[in-house]
Amino acid sequence: MKRFYKTVTVEHGAILLDGRAMRTPAGATLVIPAPALAEAVAEEWRAQGETIDLGTLPLTSLANAAVDRAAPDPAAFAAPIAAYAETDLLCYRADAPAELKAAQSAAWEPLLDWARSRYDVHFAVTSGVLHIAQPSATIARLREALIARGPFALAPMAPLVTISGSLIVSLMLAERAIGARDAFDATHLDELWQAEKWGEDEWGLQAREARRAEFMAAARFLDFLDR
């Protein structure tokens, strides 16, 4: 659509376009509790040209999700994200080659160690893709850690977890135990290893960079909440 406003301001967490409060897709007034995040969302709208490009509004999209989807029923919103505790990427290792197995162990064991210490849990780790059951206490504690987050802290966890395949790494990122770039690279280790060894596929590179951009936007959203 064409840009229909001239000015963008923030007032008590509400984003105002020409003085009128912005509304979410569900019709609620978009009020953002963190001043830095509210300003970042406003800046997305200030940066629009003659037409509005929805692809350049990732923070706005996450804020809308927090209000429309996470806030009304946090447990229901968190349920499909929490399910990743049962199949976390870090618990599934390659059968071969030995070089990749060693790279996974070196990169992923410290991340599992963090979760073991942070949540007092244990993990079952396997080689291959066949499902391995995790201890029920582990699943419960990781789920609790996720659901305990407020709506605005919960909303970005959806893209972080689905893109990374790891609830553990996403919780680490949310708790500032790992940086966003390291988190993305750790959860794309197999792909990056293959690219380094055999060469980069252009389509694969484009797809990965699109995922990286979405992942980094969600990480920025979290970062703005704490400023």
C-alpha cells in the first residue's frame, strides 16, 4: 500500500501515525512496554518510502504477535514452541563423518552443559535422526522456562526456535548466554560445514541468509526489551 502518513511518534508506548494510534491486525491498540523497542518499531515506519514494504517491518510483526497471539493465551502460544524440548537439534548428532561428529560435539556440548547447569536437567543424546525420548523432568523444566516469559519476550521465541531447531539455544539467547550470530551459526553447523567442505550452493546460501535475517530480527527484538 502507499504510505498514508507523514509523522511517526511514540506516546506512552503507543506508535502514533499522524497522531493516531497504530492498531494490530486484530484491531487492538499496539502498546509496547519497552521504550527502546517502541522507538525501534517507530523507526521501521519512519524508514518507509512512498509505499509500505511489509518485509521491512519485522519488529512490528513480532510486536503484533505479542499483542494479538501471545498475550491472550500465553500457554497456547508457547505449546508448539515448547514441543521442541522433545526433539532439540543439539541432541541429534551425525553418524559420520568423524570430522563432522567432532565439530558437533565441540560446538554443542558446551551449550547442553549450560542448560544442564541452568535448569538442573539431563539430556539423552543420540546419533542419527531416529527419535530419542528426553527425560520428562527435562521437558517440563524447559517448558516452564519458556512459558514464564511475558508476551513480548515470548513472541520472538517462535521464529528463534523454529529457525534454529533448538529451544536450548533460543533460551540461551534470551538469557544473554550466547550472542545471536553464534547462536545462528551453532544451529546451522551442519549446513555451514558442508558448504565449507564442498562449496556453497547459491540457492542454499540465499535461503540460509533469509533465515539469518529473520533470526537476527527476532534477536534484536529481545535485545530492545532489555534496554
